[in-house]
Amino acid sequence: MGCATCSNGDKPRGCKSNGACASNGCNKLEVFDWLANIELPGDQKPFDIVEVRFKNSRKGFYRNLKNFRLNQGDVVVVEGSPGYDVGVVSIVGELAKIQLKKKTQNFKPHEARKIYRIANQEDVDKWIDSRNKEKETMFKSRVLADRLKLNMKISDVEYQGDGTKATFYYTAEERVDFRQLIKDMADAFKIRIEMRQIGARQESGRLGGIGSCGRELCCSTWLTDFRSVSTAAARYQQLALNPQKLAGQCGKLKCCLNYELDMYIEGIKSFPSTDIKLETKKGRANHIKTDVFKRTLWYAYEPGGEAPPGLIPVLPERVREIIELNKKGKKPDDLTDYLEEVLIEEPDYTNVVGQDSLNRFEHVFKKKRKKKKKKGGGQGNQNPNQKNAGGGNRKPQAQSKNKGGGNKPQNKRSNNNKNKSKNKPNNQNKPKK
């Protein structure tokens, strides 16, 4: 069975509720109930407003008037317009009260829609059948829109739980007259049609995808408010204004450009103005770029003078000194006089934690091997009367001959015995007479 609460038609990995996505599933904007194990005081009643999640990131708050014992992940039948809809409970209890104050303003509990019942098997089967029609309906609706030559893109279709209504989400740059399209779709699908226009960011949040960072899109996992992103955020962070790198899946500027913007703005406050040009005896220098983390300003001389080409790094404190000198009518000799103060020694990563080399234990292994050879003696259970019959270890024999005699050469007789032992066959296994 496919995933019933996601646009993905396949069963998600790790889904333990047969596609309902209640545990370890592919829920979008999933919420962790950190108040689940905390009991309420004895006199306090549980909060009767419940957050219910529908397809993709659509959520709504419904009132539990019949006091059902609902838990996170339960499939419920709620009031629709018209008919009924089927969704999954995402938040209950006190956490729903916190989320309600955060997401809605001027919410009136008596105007909230109701929860009819906990969904039975018949409701779930009808809900899944309606969801299976969504992809085919979206393709057919695109064909109908192309026939009418409407400049719009139908990106998603969501059926209601009872199968009597479908909401078509579309994006368009201009205003579109889709009255004839609604008539054609009503005749083709025999359902109630609702058209809803969304922006490019909302479209990417509903459909999902993988960003350039390799992770799932923020707008489809946790981001709920879409703040405006301008090119000034890229300028503050010293980023190249390349639309191919700064644009996301939606074609707009990436939302993550705002994540570190406050830190950059706070760091740039301690820097001097970059619009001021530095006057030196070798020429005028213009600001090129700023490194906020290394606290470095990079300047380059204007062409046509005696100054050397290339970028010159200068500390912000030294830049202020040069600006003060220029205000007094004085000019320093050259910006390269301040170059040594900016140079940063790169750390040596070859011996960070004190290791010597990868083969630092090899000499230990060799010593152990030599000790094993000395202990073993070379021969196994060899008869002591048979000396060097099998050409075994000859070192003990040489040491026994040269005891107390210093470094004397070996006898010719011992050399002859070695040659005989090589030519003779091995008679170790023959019994003695």
C-alpha cells in the first residue's frame, strides 16, 4: 500500500503503519511532542483543539467535542466544505495550544471545525482510492489547460477524503481566466473543483526535492515562514552574484542566505567603510573584497602607476590609520608595508595528535618475530643424536663449537658434513637398528 499522507506514491522506508506515516515515515513538517509524557494537574481538562495534517504540508486545527482519546498518528474524519475530509493527527494536548497561538491570530474556538469520528477501514479505503486518482487527474488537467492556451502550471492536486472535491494548486506569473477550464474539468472528472494559486516557494515546499547541499529542502521539512531574500544578503556575505548558484529549486534566491546574515552584519560593523579609497605615494588603492572571519580587507592599486599589481591584504585597524593620515594630508609609502601583519601561518596537520608515522609499530613486530624464532628452536621434536640431518637450524651447533674460542673459522669437516647432508636423502623417519 502506498503512502497515504504524502505525495510520494511508494511506501516510505521504515514505515511501520502500512503507509500511514505515523512513525519513522516521510512526514513533512513533522512535530515532536515533547510534552507527551507530562501529566496534567488533576483539575485541568485536556485541551480540546487538535492539529490535523493532510497531504504534504497542509495543516488545520479542529475541535474534539466528543472527547475522543486521540494520539499522534491517529487517522480521523473531520468536517469539510462540503462533506468530510480525512487526515492524520499531528499534535494533541498542551503542545497544540502553543502551536495554535503561534500559527493563528484571533482564533475563535467556537468557529473551529469539528472532528466527526476516528476513521474506520471503510473511510481509509475510500481515502486511499481518492489519493490514487490524483496523479492521473493532474495530467489530464494540464492537457485541458494547454488546449485553452492558459499561461499557468498545475503543480499538484489534492482530493478530499470523501472523493467529492479536488483542489488544484497552480502557479502563474499573470492573472489567468480559468472559468472555462473549471467547466471542462467538472465535466471530465464529475467532482467539485477548487482552484488555488500558490507562489514558487510554496510549490517547492509542497512537491519537495533535494537542494544543492545534498539535503531535503528546508521549505518541505521544517521551514514554515517564507521571508523575503534579497541580493543584499549575498553582498553582505561577499558572495558572487551568480543566479545559477544563488537560486534554489523554486527559481528564487535560496532561503538559507538569511541564516548567517545576522552574524555577517554584526561582524562588518567593526570594519571601516569600504567606499573610502586609500591614498599612498605609489597610487590610489580601491577596496576589492572583505574576509569577515579572518578580519582582512583586500585592496588593489589603480592601473597606470608604479604600484605592483595584485591584491594586498590589510587589517581593519591599519586601514583606519591610513584613512586618518589621508585626512591630515599625509600618505604612507606603500600598502605592502602592512602585509606581514596579515599573513597567517597555516597549521601543520601531519602530527596533530602526536602520532609519528603509520609504520611506527613495525619494528616492534619484527622483534617479536625474532623472539619467536629463538624460542621455537627451528626443529620440532628432533632426535638430539641426529645433528643437521634435515638441514635445520645450524646456529646452535656453531655456537657450541666456538665456546670460549672467540671468532674462529669453522672446520672443513663441518663444511663437508653440510654438503653431505644436502646430497643425502632424509632418513629421519627410518627406525634405528
